[in-house]
Amino acid sequence: MPLKQPESMDECVYFTQRSLEGGKGSVKVWVFKQACPKCKKSIMGKPRDKKGKALIRAKEYACPGCGYSIDKKSYEESLTANSQYKCPSCGSSGEAQIPFKRKNIEGIPTLRFQCGKCSAGIDVTKKLKEKKGKAIGEEAADEGI
Ligand SMILES: [Zn+2]
Ligand SMILES: [Zn+2]
């Protein structure tokens, strides 16, 4: 069954699209936001300041309905990372799901999916921040919105 695709970035805590090994493969990864584990009504998001602006660098997620909050890491690790890929090793396309939990691979926090055909690792590394304060575009998506 094909994975559910996000209709907008607003539905995701994480979204990225990468080309792998010089274009031999590619991968798209998305992670849906989840409803509050406490009230199960509202979608968890970044807390907002008094003017209603989301605090994207906040270290926690909060429920806009009941106010329940959970630290960023625990919340993210409870989510599922979805991917659609073209394997750079064997060229086959497929989909995979893993827990949204990065592993340290060669010193870089990495989401490692596995090709369903040849079992090669399909790695999505965390992009390191080049500039502080850059909050638009893929960089921001990688940080989680
Ligand atoms: Zn709630
Ligand atoms: Zn493969």
C-alpha cells in the first residue's frame, strides 16, 4: 500500500528531498505531526509566543488545545519517518518506514532506511547548520517546523 503523502509542509515535523551518490539515487523523507497524546484532539506543534509566532527553535512541542508539552527528542522519537527512494545501489524504487530516530553513523546523525530489494542502506544525514538564524527553506525543514 503506498504511503500517505503530505499535502503541505504544515502536516510535517520534518521533510527533506535529497539526491544520493551524485544523482544515482534519490530519497524523499517526511514525518507527520501527531495528535497530542493527552487530549488526542489537537496536533502537537512548536509553542507560540504571545504574538502567535511559532518558536521554531524551541526544545519542546506543545499542544495548542490542552497545553500539554513534551520535549522535542521524546516527541520526535515516537514518530515514524516515511521515505520514498530510488536506491543508488540497485536502482529500484520503493518505500520504507523507520522510527524517526537518528543513529550516529560515522559521527553524523543519520536516518538509515534500507532498500527493500538489495538491502543497501539509504542514508539521510542531518544537515549541519551553516548559518545561524536562517529559518526558511530546507534548512528550516531539517530542523523541524
Ligand atoms: Zn492536548
Ligand atoms: Zn537497492
